[in-house]
Amino acid sequence: MFGVYLPVPDMEVSGVALAGLGLVVGFLVGLFGVGGGFLMTPMPNILFGIPYNVAVGSGLAQILGTSTSGAIRHRSLGNVDYKLTFLTVLGLVPGVEVGARIIERLKFTASVNLWGKTIPALDLFVPLAYIVLLFTIGTLIFRESRRARRRPSPGEKVHSPLSRWARNFHLPPLISLPRSQVESISIWIILLVGFFTGLVAGSLGVGGGFVMMPALIYLVGVPTTVAIGTSLLQIVFTACYGTLTHALKGNVDILLVIAVLLGGSVGAQFGATLTRRLRGANIRYAFSLLAWLVTIMLIFKLAMTLIF
């Protein structure tokens, strides 16, 4: 119904289905402070069979729109730390470029033979990387947030072993982040978080929010709502650079981007508004369940690819 022809992958898909996917992803963008790429990259492949290199590049372009919408809303709610955003972006750009070059190399790499089944290297690397990252992040957040939900205090800050280690890592220069309630932290930790987020963003076609948001909470020690808003703002920069470098490599389908953005920008506004009514622990708990759900879907799709 309302078919849309996508010239880059040379195929036709339902415009209504794409807009619906964008609405759901946009809502999750605003709610969890992620760009939605961990859904927008695998879902077009799972649901419509769109090649991963196009899903990666187009996903970043779509993320640019929805994350901008969500970041504007979170800014109005006072959930953005601009100093922290600037520092993470310094590490993001080189990370994104390295990730994009990995995808470009895989796109022209010969197929891989597994159990008598030959599949493109890109179709193996991308879902496997997602499975490992999402399962690991989902499990860690689930365990922490389940304990936090049982506590009567709705405190936003999470005091994890990682954040305690970060506070004791005194490699200069040290900085303070008053908006994020961080008295002192090494700038190298912030830059490392930015670089790794950029690496994931460039190679997996995500804004990196599903890495950045947990890293800010559990490593840097940022309150959940501020981590969400700050994560979304840095995603704007990540997605902007990622979209540009992937567009130059022929991995962006503009019609796919527009179709998904029709629903995505609206959904992001609703998701951002809902964060004011939920405890940080509940937001993290729901995010962990979503990460597991996407992991299961990716495992199923990869198994089907290897079997049939």
C-alpha cells in the first residue's frame, strides 16, 4: 500500500510501513535518549530486506532528523549539559570516520562461508556486532535498574563501580561538570567515551545513543534525564558527520530517509515529554527490555539467513 520506490537498493516498499516504523523509533528516541539507529539499521533489513550498507547510511540520515527533534524538546526541559556534549563530540568525529571505513571495506569484501552457507561479510558482521553490544548493554542495565526500582528513593544518579573508578582516575587534565553533578573527572574518559560511541555509530549506522546514554550514566555518573538529553544532542553531531561520509560512499537513500522521518519527528516529541513522568530507574529498565527484544530478532534473522 502506497509503495515507495527506493533507487539505491532498487526495490519498492510500503510507504505506510516505513512511516509507522519511523513513528515507533521516534518515540523511543525521545524516551531513551538514543538516536534509534539500533532499531533503524536492523529493522529495514529484517522487515523489508534492505541491504545493510543502505540501512546504515540511511539510518544515520534519519537519526539526524529525529535526534534533532528530541534534543530540542529535552533542551526546553533543561536536560542538556553543553560542556559535556562538546567534549564527547571531540572524540566522536574520528571514531565515526574509522567506523565508516570499516563498513566500506566490508562492503567490498568477499563473502564468508559458514556451515556450507555463503553470505556477504557485511550481512554477518553488522548483526553479530549488534547482538553482542545490545545483549551486553541490556543485561548490565537490567540488573542495575531492577535493583534501583526496588529502592524507595527515586534518585537519578547511579553509583556504579565504573563511576567510582572514573572518579579515582586522576590523569590530567581534570574537569568539572556542574550540570551533570560531576565534581571532577579526567577529560580522557570523556574523549574515550566519545571515540567509542563514534566508532559504533560509523560502523553500525547508529547515532551511538545506546552506547553513549549508558556510558554517561554508569561511567561518568550523569543523572538519567541529563544523560538522555545530552546523548541526543551529541547524536545530532554524530549523525550529521556520519550521514555526510556515508552519502559520499553511496550508502544513503533519500526517499527511505524521508518516508521514515514523516513519523519519526512526531514520535520523538511524545517520547521526550514522557520522560518527565517516569523514574530514571524505570526508563533504564524499559530500555534493557527493548535491547533484549532487538537482540532476539537479530538472532532469529541471522539464523534464518544461515539455515535457508
